[in-house]
Amino acid sequence: MGCSFSGLNALYDAVNGGGDVWINENRFRVVRQLGEGGFAYVYLVKEIVVGTESASGGGVGKKFKDPSHVSDDGTYAMKKVLIQNNEQLELVREEIRVSSLFSHPNLLPLLDHAIIAVKATQDGTWNHEAYLLFPVHLDGTLLDNAKTMTAKKEFFSTSDVLQIFRQLCEGLKHMHSFSPPYAHNDIKPGNVLITHRKGQAPLAILMDFGSARPARKEIRSRSEALQLQEWAAEHCSAPFRAPEFWDCPSHADIDERTDIWYCVSPFEYALGESGGSLQLAVVNAQVKWPAGPNPPYPDALHKFVTWMLQPQATVRPCIDDILIHVDKLILKFSA
């Protein structure tokens, strides 16, 4: 699907006022805001359909290749991005292009999108807004769930930890299997959606591909290394940024193993320590384990995480190796 420019959202601030929004030829009513960050806002929306479309599951559902993406009750998540210059416009177009590449149950699918021109500025140029439509997951992110559980002094079981982790690895494997491979570059609890399922491990879905790019880069000069570090500083959250994004050598081959450096960051303690340095903690893999359940998580799980946190990218495991090991741990702790 290409980006469409239209005047259907003529009422510029319809979203903020709780009005209706059009994404191409489909109409949605804003129910409530789910979140925000930077120049982006996420809303719960409900499709407005009439006549025969209502009986057949809605108009927008006819566009979906996968019928499982059609909402039973017509509700979806809509991301609205305010675009103020050409650089931001190109970034949103790239996010749409990259998001449209992936098709995997553990990666959040982009269902539809539109980019529209709004409000000409004094110099005669136009600002834009982007509307991106996704399935909705109302149980929140892994970060939301972790905060709620911490407040109650509750923890995911070892089995659920491994099952959630395995699902994220499966989604990453899909991205890493492209030619060329893609890296997500900003894996963190806030970018993992969780859906609770009775009698099963929670469903984990990786989202937000705004920082995803082809993973492999040949760095052959100091200027190229600094450019990569500057890009990472802008697009990769600091506590979850791989060591090679903090201190890139002048001669290095960067690959998709930049993604093998995530989950609840064991390095953020450095931010709260006098004289502490997040960069040094990451580059030297100085891990401080967060408080866990009682009895604690098994030592095998700690060793598994430590094995992945190799500061030297060339010896860090690939996603296929990690899946082999996590399956062994799942068998061990489910027996």
C-alpha cells in the first residue's frame, strides 16, 4: 500500500477533540488515547461501518491479507504522527515501508496507513500527519506489566519468562532472515506488547519499527564510526543500546547481533550511582541483577543472559543459537 495524500481529515485536530478520522476510504471514531511519545500519539479507535459492510466485518478488514487481523468488535490501535519537516516525513515513510515487509505472529502488523497534508505554513509549505493502523492489545506493554507486578511484589514464572523471550526471538529471527537482514535496533520492554491468555503463557508481540534498518554495515573509517554512533544516539534507547553503538571501532562489520542485547536492562543501575556511567556499564557488561522472586530465578537463566551479553559483537551468539538454548531451558524447567 502506498502513502496516500487526501483531504479526508480536513478537521485538523479531530483526533484531539475525539472526533472521527479517515484512513483512506475507511472511517474510525476515536474512543480514547492509549499513549504518546515525541511527536506520536496512540489511540483506541472503532471503525464506523454501515449497511452490508457492518455485517461482513467492516470495510477496512477487506484489505487484510490475514483474516485473523480483522477485529471482532471493530476496534484497532491508531498511531498519529505529527510531521513538521521533510526529514520527519522521510522517516515516517521509511517506518511504513519497513513495517510492511514483515509478516509474523510475534511482530505487530501494519494494517493500513495514510499520510495527509495539513495546514500550510507562513512560507507556503505544508505540514503533514501520518495515520498508522494496527491491531489493538489492551493488556499493555511488557514495561506496563512489569511495573504493575513489581508494585504487587509479583513476578513472571521462569516458564513464562522463557516463553515470552522465545516468542520475541522468533519475531527477531523473521527480521534477521531477510536478505539483507533487518535489525529492530530498539528492543525494550516498552516496545513489547503482552496479551494474557488463560492457561497459556502470555502472547508477546514486538512493535515499533521506526528504528529498524538493514542490519549489516561495513565501518571503514573513524567518520563512519562516529556517524553510526550519532544515529544510534538518536534512534536506540540508551540502556538497551549494544556496545558497538556506544563505541564503534573505525574498522568493524556491524550485523544483526546488535539486537542480541535487550530485555529488562541490567545496566540502568549506573544512572543512579554517583560517578556511574551507563556507557561503561554496557561496554564492559557490568551486570547488576534486578530483584527477583523468592526463591530466585534459576542460575541457568542468569548464565543464559550472561552468555548473550557479550560486549564483543563477533563472539555474541546469533538468534538461531539462542533459540536452540532457550528451547533446552524450556524443556528443563517445564519437566
